[in-house]
Amino acid sequence: MSLPPDDFAPHIARRRRLQDLMRAAGGGIALLPAAPPVMRNRDAEYPYRQDSDFLYLTGFPEPDAWLVLIAGATDRAVLFCRDKNPERELWEGRSAGPEAAVARFGFDEAYPVERLDDLLPGMLLDHPTLFASLLRDTRVDECVRRATGAVRRLSRTGQRPPARQQDPLPLIAEMRLVKDPDEIATMRRAARISAGAHARAMRHTRPGMREYEIEAELLYEFRRHGAQAPAYNTIVATGPNACILHYPAGDAVLQDGHLLLVDGGCEVDGYAADITRTFPVNGRYSGPQRLLYDLTVAAQDAASAATRPGLTWNDGHEAAIRVLAQGMIDAGLLQGSLDGVLESKAYNRFYMHRTGHWLGLDVHDVGDYRMPDAAAGPERPWRALEKGMLLTIEPGIYVRPADDVPEAFWNIGIRTEDDALVTDEGCELITRGVPVDAREIEALMRE
């Protein structure tokens, strides 16, 4: 709670931008709740993590809070939050309280959360639209039901509740899709810490260790450099486990001659990094491993070259699968022509996911992958990339044993993933603080 007000200038600007979008839709009042605490077992909670949309607009880290945004003749940003309570703070730590919420977080007004039901009905009066995500969160449904019921009881005064309702989350998702400079700086820090953690994992890996030991190296590096948590459950998969896409770090022993796939990233101030590297347990790729590894890196290079303004979200994926499909044919994993393999999607047997996803406050971040025009139907055009977007580029190849598959490739699972910032002329892979070239990885593992 010691951050100066300047640190919250981006949040103030985002609230004002959302108010502008609300005004363009006719004006109204928006209601968004903070994330609730979640119980882990009995009287122990999971570590608290703020709702991403609420964090994006407020920077406020506490539960039991509500944001009310008014876009009308006079714009207002109002926070309802926990009041100061010394006894509770003795057990749970300091809270901001309404007074500090105004002074430090830049709200126009702030009140104890217990006053929400008293004050919200008056705020709703004569606003045309209520921007609230109904039927998503029962807390919102109940809050709106109570408030609108109170307003209707005042109908004889000639004042009315909003006549329309609109979900604000699609508006916020569009805002979050293009990152501002403060977001990019935070994500660069998350990328730098995560890359260092992967380099540490490479240096420490040796035959005889267990998957969870490598996970521990990543987690240590995350926290040592100030990241608050992993951005997602870390994947550490050795040998055939690497062919299971979301395999959690287990207790399998790392075998000499096997590959190790590590997919992990940290979260810094709510923002995620997401990196995958696949490297040899003994520090040296075998011939078949190197063949498929270099193929995956070539596919990532092709996708990166197709990630730039003016091209679409899907162009990178199409570039990657062309490289992967031709490589699968050359390696004897698939038969036929490149066009035939692409048309039949036979490559899906060994590459069954897409080449990336949006990245931000959520590791699979919000934002439509197609142009947001519902009238165009399910085959809407793919979204064009813009400067400031952040996405992952993560081709892979996963070969399970089968009678028609060369045995030399059995149980090889490889994925190479970096975080790409779309720039004026292309993209920057901000996670290349850890090597991807096979020779550089082998050299790092020899240190």
C-alpha cells in the first residue's frame, strides 16, 4: 500500500477510456466486483489473486471491493472497499480503506463496502444503461436485484432505473488486447525472470533427478527475483510424458537419452510470461531428437516472420504448419504431398494445437481471435495484428509409438514457446533471454 499515486495513472486512464466507450454506447453506469477469496480447505484460503478486469481498471489488490463507473454529464469513479479495522488487520494485514483508496488509487470517491446497498440505488437513477455481467456472477445478480428493487420503489418520484443492460467485459477485453507502455514494461520483467528460470533449469538438469526437482528450480528463481507466483501450473515432462500436452510436474525420473519439456512462466503484478523449452537430459540431443527439434524451431521462425501489423492472427499458425507438415513428410512421419497433408490435416496426428494465444493479465488472455462483428457469423475474418499486442508463438511436435511411425522418433515430445510483442514492423520475442538454438542450449547445459 506504499505505491505513489503516479503508479496508478495508467489505471485512471483505463477507467476514463472505458467511460468513453460507455458514453459512445449511450452512457450509463458500470458495476464490477473484485474477486472473492477462495477456500482451499477448512479455514485456509488459497493465496488471493485479484480479478483480472478489476485489477486492470483499479490496481486495487483487496477482496470485498466493488467498482462503480458512471459515464454521463459528470463522470465518476467510485470504489466500495473494506473499511479500516485494526482487529482484522492484526490477522490479515493492512487494508487501504476508503480514504487511502481516493488518495493512493485515484478514485473520485470511496466508501465502506457495507454502504453499497445504501448508495448504489441512488447512483442508478436516470442512467440509460447498466453495464454489468449478469448471469456470470451471482454476487452481481443479487446486488443488481437489490438495487433496482430499491429504485423501483421510488418510481413515484419520476426517477427510473436503467432500462437496458450490457455486459462490459467485451469492451474491457478489447481494451486489454493492445497493451499500454506500463503493461509492456511489466511483461518484459516477467519475461526476463521467466527466461532466467528456464536457463537455471537447463544448468541444473541431469539424469537421475525427478521432474518436481526441476519445477523447484523454476519456482525458486521466480520468487528470488520478485515474481509473486507462477502464472499457471508448471509443466515439467520427461520422455513420453512430453507427449501429454498439459502434463503437470510429477515424480518421474529423468533418464539419460530422454528429452525434458519445461513449460513455465511467472506472474509479475498480475501479468504473465509463458515460455517452453525442450532440451536433452544428458545435455546433448540425439540425431532424431535434433532433427525434430530443429524442425520445431524452424516452424517458430516462420510463425514469427508472419507476426507483424497488417497480417492476421492466423497467418503465423498457417506459416508454422506448412513448415511442420513438410518436415513430417521429410522425416517419414507422414506420406504424400505437402498440399495433400495440409488439406487433410494429417499433421494433426503429431501437432494438435494452435501456434499461440493472447497473453497478458491472464496467461490465455482475453480478446477475440476474429474480428468482433457478430453479423459476419462463425466464419468472421481473422483479427489483424496491431502494434502493442502480445501473444505466444509455440509450435510443437509430439510422436507417440505406433506401427507406422519410425521407432527412432517414438516418445519424442517437443515444444518451443516464446512471447511475441507486435512492433511497428514485425515482432520482438521478449523471452529470448533463454536460448532456443540447440547448440546454444547444449553449451549452456555444459556450464
